[in-house]
Amino acid sequence: MESNIQNTEETSVLCSPCMGFCTLQQEKHLPASQRISLGEGGAPPSSTQKVEITGNGISTKTLCQAIWMSALAEVVESNKFKTTGDIAFYRRQKKLLPGNSPYHALLDTLQLSSCKATLQLLNEENKVSLLLEIFALEDHVIRIKVNELKPMKLRYEVPDVIVNEPVTQRLTVVCNDGLSLTLAAANGCTHVLVIAKPFRMEIQNHGEVSMCVNSLGYLYFEHLRKKSQSEVNITGSRQEGKRKRDMETQEESEEDLGLWKEQFHEFIDIKINGPTSVGLDFSLHGFEYVYGIPEHTENLRLKTTSQEDPYRLYNLDVFACKLHSRMGVYGSVPLLLAHKQNQTMGIFWLNASETLVDISLNTENKTSLGKTKKLKTDDDVLPRTDVRWMSESGIIDAFILMGPSAFDVFSQYSRLTGLQAFPPLFALGHHQCRYSYRDENDVEQVDAGFDMNDIPYDVIWLDIDHTEGKRYFTWDRSKFPRPREMQEHLRSKDRKLVVIIDAHIKVDKKYPFYCEAKSKKYFVMDKDGEEYHGSCWPGVSAYLDFTNPIVHNWYANKHGLDQYKDSTDILFFWNDMNEPAVFSGPELTMHKNAMHAGGWEHREMHNLYGFYQQWATAEGLIRRSRGMERPFVLTRSFFAGSQRYGAVWTGDNVAEWSYLKISIPMLLNLSITGISFCGADIGGFAQNPEPELLVRWYQAAAYQPFFRNHSHTETKRREPWLFGEDNTKIIRETIRERYALLPFWYTLFYMAHTKAEPVIRPLWVNFPEEVNTFAVDDEFMIGEALLVCPVTEAGITEVIVLLPGKGEQWYYLRTLQRFDGEQVLRVSVTLDSIPIYQRGGTIIPRKTQVLRSTKAMEMVSYALYIALDSENSATGMLFLDDGHSFNYKSKNQFLLRKFSFKDNTFSSVCADEKGCYCTECVVERILVMGAERPTCVTAWYPDRQESTVHFTYNAGKSLLNVEDLRLNLACDWMLKFHY
């Protein structure tokens, strides 16, 4: 049934400074010369339409619609964002050539304590000494810190990301021959070899070298100094007589090197502390597959950067980012994973300033290390991947995660930065969003449209236009005159509301929120000590200093029901534009010399800004419920540790097939770096998806953690019933399948929350010995049970699917047909299907009925889908609690059930004795795939007599269906299959 929501067509422009769509009537802060005219409805131009792009060096030309966004993305990157040649600290560090490092380890300065080993490193060229600290942490982790021995003042060390002070083990010296020394960790299997001249380190595990540090000689540390000193001989890049130099490279002036001042377009960055960049290289022996360091619009496996740009970690508001780009976008997690058949390792580089990562792969026994003494440990193990980290400021603080398995690395990283927040159940449902729903009537119509079309959803979202003139924590009373009543109407349907709260605050003397923050000096300051102002959606804006604990506390309290007028406890939050986005700033972000609490420059902590806002928002929601209710907060900008506070999405994507395809590896890289609760906007935020693309995007997103339809105000309306009955039917069934699987999703999130197991993951995580899985990023696993291969190209009738695992069995869920693992299949697909397989040996809990929302389905019975492996066995888990509170943790009010099928017996037992939760939910149906026909099936409870239960059997599919059960989830019970 069609609702009366209509597609609208409005004249719009694209702002050159912010690269964000703006209506002419609403956004007048840009001169006409900086606008790009669009077609009707905000669509890109037609193939015959002339497009004039002014102010960016691109001549007027005719662009066909198919290449419009690609060309626009290149305009964005080339005009408003830096290339590596524009980044001064990168240019300085790249002047280093591989070879003998100027740093020597002074072994006679070694000091051992109960928690660490320290020794000095001397730069023989500038005679500056550094302090090296080596820690052996519990759980098989080595920490390496390098700082100045005697700095002029404190250098910035990233706070708040590490959740607890890591527990350390005592290190002991097991060998010291004057040329090197070897430290042994208490676990006995990890040794750290420190070689004196030139300085380098080797991390050894069970006698084998796993990683070398500074083997290429790229240790780089610009010490704090006074500007009056000569820069020629103390810059790490100047090492005449010690290095081979490129004779064609001319001497650069101090200004060219960007030591104290750096210019990009009209923006001048004055550096009060001078040059402070740091860098270090790590060589991974035997590894050629590396992953992680999100966020980039790239494939799962990271590529070599030898002839291309490095991967940049610098949070930026990049609209419609060019695909397969290494430039930084909305968030950064400086965690790199390396995998080979018998081991997974990780490098966590704890630095929040702008960071660049070079990756090179050596497979040909080539070396240019220029070693002065040959040690037995110097022999190369090929292949070898070299990873070079370069940061603008701070110190070197690196954690070597030794694994050896991928799940060990996930656990090691979570012990440092925290576990994924356990979301309320509604957050795993279907979200409907738009920039923007116009008013209360629009919200009511959209909500009713889902019911009329029998499509479940849990949350409707409001973008910036719900506010009064883009003043956050307010309502536009002309559009939303009764916001409390609107929320209560949604509550009556068991649904929720999310509103946007961006990081910028409108500068307005009549805006109480701004006035209070200004009077208390809660905003970031500029380099001159005045309130930092920049342009964003409200116009002139100020930016709260979320890094200040006092501001954090104040801002968190603003989410209280007594502070946020007409808010209710079904209202949740979305933090956008928190890189932070500053339309008038360099690279559309905050000036690096803006000042935060404690006198720290913004350059030190740029990548942390969004982390801090999401943390304060989540804390505010927890306080609102007096510690009872789990929060839900979506953020666009993030850093390591953001997983503790909510969800992340990939930002402003485009309604093109290529953006659907790239969303899969982007989400996989987020997942394996700790952020399990992630997703991409269904259908693409910008442009209008063709119906086939929208259907395929729903089919992919329904099997990804965060499930939200979102679109720009200048696109056509995108409610799922507006694309014809045939497409509506497919989308409806796709969403309903998501809801049927919610018990499975919820259990996986509990495992992510308690054991750091990624909810979705690349194939290699579950099949670590199979090399043919190592670069696969067009299919993925959900937990260990489901393999999904979304369709990401138009007009496809057949897809190639890799079924991994020698001896594994897989069941195609569309037909329940069984397939052996370790093979590649050609699978026919229609518009209403994508390949999904359940792995043999797994049990998946499902709901037997789908209703309008997660809350409405609370008491719906369960079905268990059992896929037998080659030994006729299977296991699975189910977590159950109230779905919204912290009672699972504070009062142990939960159930964790373990299901097992073995020796013709199916059992349900308690998997965690601490938990206790009363429920009347029952298992009503059990489906066994790959089963033989039994003569009878009996059910057994500990306090009851054994009873016969009804079943049916499909011999053609080897499918056993046990129905009409009433097996209580809170009790132990068994089913016996008699043959």
C-alpha cells in the first residue's frame, strides 16, 4: 500500500567549501562563485547538461551522469584536501633513506624495574638522547615507548584511550655481550633483542623472530627546541656523511621544511612548539597480508605504498570520497593486523595526531639495511612486510600484539582499548533516517507507512532541521510543536526516536546553551586565546572542548530530561560533523594551532575529538537513566576505543554500485579493529539509487551490524515502499529476515561485548590456514555460522562464491542444499536472493514470527536451525536478557544457553551459572539440516518423564523438522533422536 509521502524536487547547490548539499533558501553563507549547480531534485546533471565548476581550476565541460560523482570526488580531494606533498612533517621524514640509523642504544644505561626496562638512545648526529621504555604486558603484548630523555616541556601522551593501566611482567636480562642484550618476559616464550649500534630491536617468539623494530633505520624524533637554534644540523632529515642522499634534492629552507610555519592555500599554521614529529618502522617477518588502519575507502587487504600515497589517518569531513583512496576520511583506528598461516599479529600505534603509514612488501631477498655487523638474527625471512608509522607530534607509544591467533589479537587489543558496548536490542533493528523529515506530520506518515506496508522498523531519525535554526537541544516549534506527544506516539508503537547533535554550537547571544558555555569558557580557543570560531551548518560556530573533564561532565548533563526540554527516555542521539567539520578551516576542519584545556594544541589530539564527544553523549544517556539503561549513540568520527560508546557508520556515501561494493571491506576493517557496531547508509546518502541498487543494498545491509536507510534532503524520498510493489516485497522480506535473526545478532553482540569477537569478520579469521581466503572481501562471515556473499553489481544472474574449509559442510539457506567446503561455486541469483550459507557444526537461534518492532517480538517463540557437520555434531549459543538495561551486568539478570547436538542427542544447558533470568519464552521448533530419518524423537526434562514429540522428515533435503515444542529457555532439557 502506498503512503501519501511524495518525492519532492527542489533546486539545490553544492557548496565548494564544505562539499555538502545546501538549499538556496536555507544556506546563504556561500558566495555564488563557490556553488555547483545540480539538476532537478538535487540529482547530478544529465548527460547533456552543461556543468560549470568554478573556483577550482576545472574548466566547464559536459559530464555524463555516470561519472558525475566520481569527478566531483576528485574535485573535492584535489582542491580542499592536502596531498602528501603538502604535509611538511611527511616530507621531512621521507628525506630519510633506509640504512644505518643515527641512533645507538647505550646498553650500559639499562635499568630494570618490576614493570619495565629502560635505556637511553643517543642520536650521534645531534647528540640528543631519547628514553626507550620496554614493557612486557600480560596477555602476550610488548609495549615500546620512546620519548625525550629531558624534554623542554611535557610532550603529549594520549589519555583516556587505554581503559586501565596494563598489567606488566618483570623483564630479565638473559644475555648481554656488549653488542646487544636480550630481555626475557616472565612467560618464557617472548624475548626482546636490543642491538646497540645501530639501534634496532627484534621481538622473538619461541625462538623465532616475529618482528624487527627500526631495522630500516626510520626511527625519527624531532625534539623540542627553541626557535633561535640552527635547524640545519638538528633536523632528523639532515644526516650528511651518514646517509646516501639524493643528489638531485636541493637544500630546503626552514620555511620549506615547515618547521615553525606551514601554509596550505590561504591557511597558515604557526607552530609554537616547532617541529615535533615522530616515526618508526616495523618489519613483519613471514607476513605479506596486512589489514586494518581504518577508515579508508579501500579493499580489505592493505596495499603497498612504495609507488603510491601512504595511508593517512586524519579525521576529515570528506563528502563522496573518491574510492580506493588512502586519504583520511571520518575516523581513525591506528591498529594494523598482519596474518599468515600460523600466526596473526598486530601493531597498535597510540598517537592521535595526523599519522601516515607506509607499507612495503619484500619477497625477493632484497635489503638496503647497511648493517655494520652481521648477526645470526639478521637473515631475512621472506616474505616480509615493512610498516612505517609517521606522526606529526606526540611520542612513540606502540603495542606489539603477539597473537598468535586472530582471536588472541582481538582480545589483546580489547584489554587495552575496551570492548564493544553492548547495544540495546532495538539498536540492532531497522532504522529509517533522512536529511530531513520535514515536521511531525511527516514523521507520523512515515511511521504509519511502515505499518501499512507490514515492514518492521524500530527507530526514526531527525536531522538538523528539527532544531530551531540549527541550535542543538532545541525544537523548531513551527515544524515540531508537540515533540513530547510525537515521542509518546512512537512509544505506543514500541519505537524510538534519534535526533542529531553535531559538535559545533551556533554563536548566538540569544542561545542559552551557547551563552552558558561561553561564560564558563568551555569552548576551544584559538592561538591568540580567543574563542575559536568557524563556519558550519548554523553559520558562525564555536566548538566545545570535550577533552576538558569539566566540559565533559557539563555536556553529559545536558542530555538529562530536566535539561533537554521535551525530550523523553525513548530519545537517543547521533553525533555528526565531529571530525570536527569546520567549513572555513584548513581541509574543512579545525586549525591545528587551536588550543585545548591544559595548553595542548589541537594538532596533538585531532583524531580524538569525535571520540570525546561520543563518550560524553553516551555518559549523558547513562546518567539520564541513573545508570540503569544502555545508551545508543551513533558517531561519524572515531578513534581507537570508540567501540566502548556505541556505533559508527561510514559517512556520506553515494548511490552507486561501487560504493555498495566498497562498504563491505570498509566494515570488515572496522570490525577487526574493535568496532563491531558499524554500517553504511543503505542506498547511498547522495544521489538517487535505481530500484535494483536499493534492493541489493538492503540485502547486503540486512547482514551487517548497523542497519539504517539514510538519504540527503535533495534526493528523492526513499521509504522502502516507494519503488513498486515487486521491489517492496523483496525489501520487506529482507528486513523481516533481519528481524527473524535478531536472537543470533544479539548473542553475537554479547560475545563481542564480553570476548572481543568481531560480529562480522573476514573469511581468514575463521579459516586462518587457508591462503585463498586471505584477500577475499566480497563475502564475509557473521560470527562463525553464516557466510554471506552480497550482490554488488547491476544485472547479475550468477556470482562466484568461495566455500572455505577442507572437510567443512555448508548449507545454502535458500534451498537447504548441502555443499562441501574448499570449493568455488557458481551460484545463480535472482533479484530476490543473495547467497547465504550456514556452516556445518553450528546452531542459529531465530524468532518464529516477525512483528513491527523488536519490543513487540519480545515474547515470540524461538526456532533453532541446526546444521550438522561431517561428524553429525553442532553447537550454538543464545543470550537473553531484558534487551535494554544494565541488569545483565549489575544484577546478573541474563541467560546464556549452550545448545549441542552430538551422538543423536540435542541438549540445552546453562553456559554461565552467574546468570539468572526469568522468561516464559520457549523453543517451538527445531530444524536439523543434514540429518537422517529417526524412528522417533523424545523430549526429556530433569523433573519430568520422557515424552514423544512430533516431527516430519524430508528425505530429498535430509531435513528433520521437530515442531509444536514448548521447551522453556530458562531450563535444561534434551531431545533424543532414536534410530
